Amino acid sequence: MGAKKDKMLIAWGITGAGDRIEETFSALESINQKFEEVEIRVYLSKAGEQVMRFYRMLDTLRSTFDRVYVEKNSNSPFLAGQIQTGKFEFLLIAPATANTVAKISLGIADTLLTNSALMALKAYIPVYIMPTDYRAGDVLTKLPNGKILRLRVREEDVEHVERLRKMDGISILETPEEIAEVFDKHIKKFRKSVAEGVHNQV
Ligand SMILES: Cc1cc2nc3c(=O)[nH]c(=O)nc-3n(C[C@H](O)[C@H](O)[C@H](O)COP(=O)(O)O)c2cc1C
């Protein structure tokens, strides 16, 4: 299904993180059902595809969202370029691995999602990131087999998140619930611009 007129296009990047992947998927699934004028296009990092498969969520993801793409390299699929030309309202990366967060915080743009985030910032397109490792200490995470694993969130990974918090254009989300608030905020702005006839139709 192609993009229609008066659609708010969102790019949702999924990295290779198992932590809160089910809750994040549920949040986006609900948003997808709630807003008729929202079109969510999904972009998986290579590890993201692997992890979704481990969690047996890949088929559900593909049947829920019309467009699901998998990273080939930093510029393919052609996401960063499309973001820079203003096709998308914003980029959401959720969940974001410690790897992806560290790269963005250091300006390394060598994967599909790190490149897209950094190119979005150059074009003043908002970037929302929900990191897995945002607070130091132990966390409990669910494994693909349902078992619970205790893991340490490293100070160094939290430092990268803190660097992102200070970057102009990036907003850090800590919970999947906050994702819905982001959509609510943007949909209001989008509806207003459509009503005023000033929205760039895609
Ligand atoms: C089942 C599974 C779950 C994982 N969960 C996480 C996670 O929650 N957080 C994290 O930082 N890395 C996690 N990893 C490791 C990342 O997938 C790995 O660092 C990968 O290189 C990240 O690449 P990406 O950032 O391009 O997606 C997980 C790996 C596997 C196999």
C-alpha cells in the first residue's frame, strides 16, 4: 500500500534489543490502529531482524505493518536520504541497543539507523530514542524462551545516553508509554497543518 495524501509518515527503527521489545511492539501496534492518518514504516537493523526472529515476532511484525525493511548497509534501504528530504515527521528508534546509542553519541553513522539518526539531526527532523541501557544498575530482561535474566547496565553506556540527552534534536524516551505521548503531540500538530492546508502532501 503506498503513502496516501494527508498521511503522517513515521520511520520506526528497531535495533537488536530484546529488552522491552514486546511492550514496544504493543505500543506501536496500538498507535497504528488508533490513528488512521498515521503510516508507520518499520526499519530493522541487521541485528534487529535477528532478535525479532529469536523472539518469534518477525511474522507478526510483518503482518501488522505494511512496510517492513531490513538494513543492507547505512544507505540501503534509502532511509537517511528520505528523512533528509522531509518525507517523515520524525524518526523513532525503539528499543535502541547500547551499540546504536554509543555510535550516535559519537557521531558514527555506519549503520542504517545510526546514519538515519545523524542525518535527521542535520536536517532538523526530530529523533526519539528509547535506549535499553539508560540507568545504571541491574535490570531484569525477558529472554526469547520466556526466562528472566538479570543484567548489569554499565555506567559507560549510561554516559552515552546522557550525551544524547544534551544533543539538539534528540529526545530520550525511557518507557514504551512515552512513545504514545510523542505520537499524540505530533498528530495534533499534523492535524492542524492539514486543516490549515499547509502540510506537504506525500
Ligand atoms: C536475543 C538478543 C537480545 C539482545 N538484547 C539486547 C539488548 O536488550 N540491549 C543491547 O544493547 N543489546 C542487545 N543484544 C545485542 C545486540 O543485538 C548487538 O550488540 C548488536 O550488535 C546490535 O546491533 P544494532 O545496534 O545495529 O542493532 C541482544 C542480542 C540478542 C541475540
